[in-house]
Amino acid sequence: MDRKYIGQWLRRVRKELAVSGRLSEIACLLEMQYPGANPTWSEQLRQLRNGDWEPDPDQLTCIDAALSRPRKLTTPVAVTPFLLFPMPQ
């Protein structure tokens, strides 16, 4: 891979992982998809954010895929209301 693009990617990811809660969110997603990583994804992402670790191309792809997931639902979801008591007719 071109070093220039990896450097740009690392800066973007470090900036995104600095957002409160984002590191934990991405770590949970990666743990669900790729369980049993040693060290854990959380530890690796923390090291990545601090500049102490650089992922290999496979890990880079996994992290990038998790980061590119939408944060919000773009289409409304139908929700069936749960009522404790029946509505009067």
C-alpha cells in the first residue's frame, strides 16, 4: 500500500477515535465480528489512537469497514407500541 494513503487514513482514524464513545463502539463491533483477538480490539484501537500501533492491511480493512458503518438509521423503522393497559375503545 502507498504510505501516503496509510498516513492519511491513520490521521483520520485517530481523529474519529478521539470522539467520546466512538472507540468503545467500534471495539464492540469488531469484537462481535472477530471474537477472540489477542490483544483485544479495544486495546489495539487505544494503541492506534495513541500512535503506538499500526494495523496490518487485514486489520486496517476490518477497522475501516467498522468505521464506515452508518451511525444513524437513515430510514425510519416501524415500531409497534407496547402498552401495559389496553386502549379504551
